[in-house]
Amino acid sequence: MRILRSKAPLRISFAGGGTDVSPYPEEKGGAVLNCTIDRYAYATLEAIPGGGGGVEVESLDYNVTVNFEKASDFLEPTGDLDLVQAALRVLRRPQDGAAAADALKLFLHSDAPPGTGLGSSSTMVVALVGAFQQYLKEPWTAYDIAELAYEIERREFGMKGGRQDMYAAAFGGFNFMEFNAQRTVVNPLKIRPEVLNELAYRLLLCYTGTSHYSNDIIERQQRSYSEKRSGTVEALDATKQLAIDMKNELLRGNLDEMGRLLDEGWQFKKRFTDGITNDRIDAFYAKARDAGALGGKLVGAGGGGYLLLFCDFARRAKVAKAVQLAGGRVEGFSLEPEGLQTWSVRSAG
């Protein structure tokens, strides 16, 4: 029996989110600034040679276990595991010969559930692709893995969204990403250690207490852009330019300016479409700003999840207390420089 594991990091997005969502990047080119953090999606794959080809999937996040005896079972909806089934339809291939006859056991869990804005569903798909890459001994690059994860989630499964989550999970670290009709380019940023240390201290991640369903928000954004509504188009154009500007300020070490740009980006993001913010989120943000936050934004499509706040060094504790008193939950995190990682485990048998 072979036991293989993988982990892929979740991400926080600083600027440009939304410009990676079709059809904007194909028509105008998108740009996103993001980084990965020390929260992960994990996948374990156990392969039992000659076990009959069935697949057992256990999800710790959803507290569910499902057995698929044959490939046609991947087509039957199960609810919580529909995205995993879409991945299996792509990754569990009959042409893989003897491997297709192995029985597989998958154990999946994430440090953040779907709907929090940290890209957890896409990151889980990347972790799954990583485990299967190790199992099938495929020479896939980080670009290949990210594109395959995109194919699974966006096309096979049909979930609306962009590309940044898959690429962040596959590559890891601080990246400036560019998207167009022909390709995606990931530019790793070389940031001075003292700047990274200062930035990590001045960021706060606050859970607003509500999750979101990004599919509906992104679908409305796509429709508004396709109809060329001026508010949406202008906001997306400005958001792309902000990603470029923020990248430049980060490389120069101008962190206060980066905080100001976060606030500017949040004002533009709210113009993408309806439902990105609500009274609860606005109240959290107002409390944080009153306590000394220079800027901030929701890290996902909108509607709930995590609020990323950028604070003055001396006022960080005051901002944290303010959002906690408002009912939020501040969570510590560190920046993660590595992307997808896979390894094998020696079987006890």
C-alpha cells in the first residue's frame, strides 16, 4: 500500500482580485497581488494495488464519508463532495493502466472551510492534484497543476471564479500575477526581510462571523462587466492599476502607502456588483478605521468571510480589540513562502 500526502497553502489577496475572472482578463488583461499564509488544505491518498478500482473519500470538514465503487458513480451528486467528484472525473483516468485498478482512499481536510474568502475550495483541488501527481508520477509543473485545478473547478464542476487561487496555492509566497487570453504569468516578488517582518506584524485577519457564496457574486460581476456597465468596468480597471501600484510600493518598502491603497481598493471593489458588502461588514470596517486601521478589504469575492486589515504599528492591538468588541474574531497567521508540497509516508504494514 502506498500512502501519499500533500498540502497547499491558502492565500490572502491584496489587490486586483476580480480582474482574473473571465471575460475581463481575456479582453483587457488582469493583474493580482497576493501571498500565501500558514493555513493549508491537506489531502492523503492511500493506494491499495489490485483493490478493484473503487474510491473512498472521507472529508473531515463536512464530516462525511462516501464510497464510489466505479467511475460512473462520480457522476451522481452527493452534495458536499461534488467538487471532489469533479476532480476524480478528471484525475481518476482509465488510461492509467494498473493504477486504475487500485483501490484508493482519500482523506481531506482544510484549516479554513469554504466561504471564508481564503480560496479554500481551489486550494483543496490543488492539494488533490498534487496527491494524484505523486501517485501517477506525472512531471507536472506548478503552472500545469494550477491550470488543471482551474479546469476541474471552473469547467468540470462549474464554479464561477478566477485563476488566482489555484496559482497562489501551487506557487506559494508573495506573487504578482498577470492574466491574459494566452497565458498566466506568475512573478515571484523578492521583498526585503525587514519589509516582510514589518508587513506581517501590521496585518490583521478578522473573521466576520459569516461565510459567503462567491458563485452568485461573481456571476453578477461577470454579467455587469459583459453588459459593459460603466461602474463595474471602471472599478475593475482601477483595481488592476492598484495591483500594479501596490506591488511597486511593496517593493520600495512604502508600507503606509500600501495600507492607503488597500482602502482605496476596497472602495472600488464594492462597485463591482451588489452583495459584496453589507451592514455588518461595513460596521466592522468602520470600527477598525476608527481604531487606527489604515485600510483593509474582504479577502474573497465578498459578502462575508475574512476581513484583512492593515494597521499602524502602534495601533495594531487597539484595532484588534475594536473588532473583537464588535463581534469579530482576530486570528493570528504567518506568511508562507512555499507552495504545494507532496511527500510519501512509509506504510506501517
